[in-house]
Amino acid sequence: MSEILIVGGAGYIGSHMCKYLHEQGFGPVVLDNLSLGHRESVQWGPLYKGEMNDENILAEIFSSHSISAVMHFAAYCYVGESVHEALKYYKNNVGASLGLLMAMADHGVDKIIFSSSCATYGEPESLPITEDQPQNPINPYGRSKLMMENIFDDLEEANGLKSVCLRYFNAAGADPAGVLGEDHSPETHLIPLVLQAAKHPEKKLTVFGSDYPTTDGTCVRDYIHVSDLAQAHYLALKHLLDGGGSRKYNLGNGSGYSILDVITVAEEITGRKIDFSYSHRRKGDPAVLVGSSEKISRELGWQPEFNTLKNIVQTAWDWYCSHPQGYGQG
């Protein structure tokens, strides 16, 4: 069985990746410090608790397992927080990642799939965003992701590292089988917050910005189901294991939905009225982010299965209803 190191594998996307890899016959090995992830979500392979730049833990993992490739999900990922805590983001997303890359080089592991972001583009020149658009990030989070993409390019030139960088749009939804879901503390992602407001009217939803140059004045985003993200990572892994070269791909559905669109769909699914109020815009938030994933569909055959907002919100609602307090609740 080919073993894959999943850094950040106890987190939201990483745990779904472990489940998907296991179903495809791979052996996931998880490294996670559990600061944001959940031990309960690691169910398909061993868990090593620690930092991704811990030389001793990495040496133990690489010597105890036949690691064929690494998948990196261990970045801090909140745009607003990155604006106010930029040093935290550069220290982890760039600094700690370098420790992981050094350990990979020391142990002869030369393949990595990296969770990048549409935030590397900044304000898009045109929509939908394609991979050849200029990357001009407008917040530290996006800049930290772009720095890593540039580092991968340099390391390929220096020592042959092969990478696939997957530029996510907005990950959402939950495992259709109900085993895994989205459980952050505090929660900052829109869909879980909307569903919390539906379930608990006292948790009034705040919408940041009502004056964006969009149809209804609220931000527009491209939502992609977490299981479809896992499928894309698997295809990227197969590409590298089959001897393919480094690539950079967008991962989105190509459809934009405003915050009010999300609220409307959530009201339809839950059958409940969702109360909300407007607040000021958050610094670092572009008005519209919608991506084209035509390139990865053409080159790797990626076909999203849960490609409507209704399907995405439905799986998230099913998880929330069965796990009202997150992991450990069922």
C-alpha cells in the first residue's frame, strides 16, 4: 500500500482527504498539531501529533513509513485574521512549511500537493479567473500562499521537487456519508454560520458589507464541495505518481453566489427564516471571486459531483443536524 503523508490531516479538508485516499487504496499518515483539527476525525491511519517543522517527528515518520508523496493542508487560512496577525501567518504558512520541505529533501521525498488559494489573485482582472491571470494578492494570507508557490518553483529548479498547487475557491459542505464535517472554533466560514443562525435564532448572522459592486451589494464567491476537493487532490497525486510534471490549477465550480444567495438557499433547505444584520466590509475581501476549473478538468479529468449550491448546503445541514456540537456528537 502506498503511504501518503497528510500534513494537517485532522482538519476539515485534510480529514476528508484521508477518507478519500483510504477508499482509493492508499494509506494516509497524518501529522497535525491538533490546534485546529480534531483527533476524532483521524480514522484511516496513524496520527502523529506535532508541528510540521518538527525535525524529530518528521524523521520518525519518514523512517517508519514508505511515504510516496506529501499533501500539505496545514496553513492558517482566515483572510481577516491575516491582516491583523500577519506575522502569525508568515511564521506558519511559510516558515514552518520550509521545515517540512527540508525534511522531505533529507529523506528523498520529491512530490507534494499543496493547498493554495484563489486569494493569490487578489482583485481579478476578469471573470471567471483562469490560471494565467496575474497574481496580485491583497492580504497576508494570499501572499503567504503565493510565496509557497514561488518556493516550489525554485525547489524544482534546485533539486527536482515536483508539485501540484491547487488554488481553492470556497471549500464547503460535508461528507455525504455523514462521517466528517466542518467543525471550527470559533466558526468563521459563511455556510456553517448561516446554518447556526437557522438552527439557533439567537445567533444572529452578521453580513460584512452591503455596498459591494455586485447585484445585491454583498460579496460573491465560488463554493466547492469538500469531497470534490478531495477528488482533485487524488487526481493530482496520481498525476505525480505516474511521472507527471508540476502543475497549478484552480478548483471552483465556475458559478458565483452572493451572501444573500447562500442565505436564501439555506432558508429553503432548513425551512427556517434566517435573521441577519449588516456590518462594515472586512479589509482584504475582494468583491467577487469566481474561478474557471476548465484546465484541471481537461488535463486531469476532474468532474465535481456536488456542483450546486443546494447540494453543498444540504450536506452541511445534514452534518450539523447530526453533530450539533461537532465531533463526538452523533
